[in-house]
Amino acid sequence: MKIAVISDTHDHIPAVQEAFRRIQALGIRQTLHLGDIIAPFVVRFLRNVYDGDLLAVYGNNDGERLFLRETFQKFQAEIRVAPVELELGGRRIHMTHEPVAPEALAQHFDVVLYGHTHEIRNERLPNGHLILNPGEACGYLTGRRTFALLDLDTLRAEIVEF
């Protein structure tokens, strides 16, 4: 099972639409967003190009939480308070925005996902577990717009620059 992992879109509408167009074109039906969406209206723009399942966590810049939640619900998506623990494709996943002890968490989860730093991290630990930060989709800090494709069967991630 392949899923997309994206973070730190920061209201960059062209980047949001391009990323989600690519995710849709790849046939990815599950996307995890690691926060800092910012404005609720962003959900409408991504839903114009992506109709797969979407689960997000709030980031530190997501101040309009009530309207974000309502907008996500309106567009058949979900946003939660981090951390979120879930199982997908038989893998235990920990998703959050701000990284708190990812190495320690990776002892208990197959995959630890975080955003916030805007820096890519795609690290397979000696125990075979994965720590993944897909970087920033907005490109504001690094000049690179990225998301990750995560293969839950192999626990390998590919960073996609767009």
C-alpha cells in the first residue's frame, strides 16, 4: 500500500494544487498531512484536484481550528489534534506536526511522521523502522516544494520534488 505524506503547505495554493494533482495522478488514495495548512479555504482548492482519503493533524500555525475542522468535514476529510496513532496497511504509524523524540517513538511505531522543521528527513533506523519528514510543500524556507510517497509494504519513502 502506497500513501502520500505532505506537510507545511502554508496557504500556497499553486503548490497545494500541484502536489495534490500529482498525488491524484499517481493513483494514491490515502494522504496524510502533517500540519500547517493555515487557512480553511485551502481544503477547497485541494479537493478540486484530489478525491482520495485525507487525514491531517493541526500544526502550530493552524490557528483557526474550529473552522478548519468544519471545512475538513464539509469536504469529507478529517483533521485531528496531534499526536495521532493509527494503523494503515498493517503498520503502526505515529503522526504529529512538531518532532518530539522521534527516535524513541520509532521503537514503538513502524513509521514516525512529523513536519514543522521544513527539512526533509527520510531515515531508516537499525530496527527497520522509519522516521519521515517530507519537507515543505510550500517551498518558502528551503526553495524546494516536496512531499513523500511512502510504501507501507517495504517501509521505504521517496521524496517527490515538484
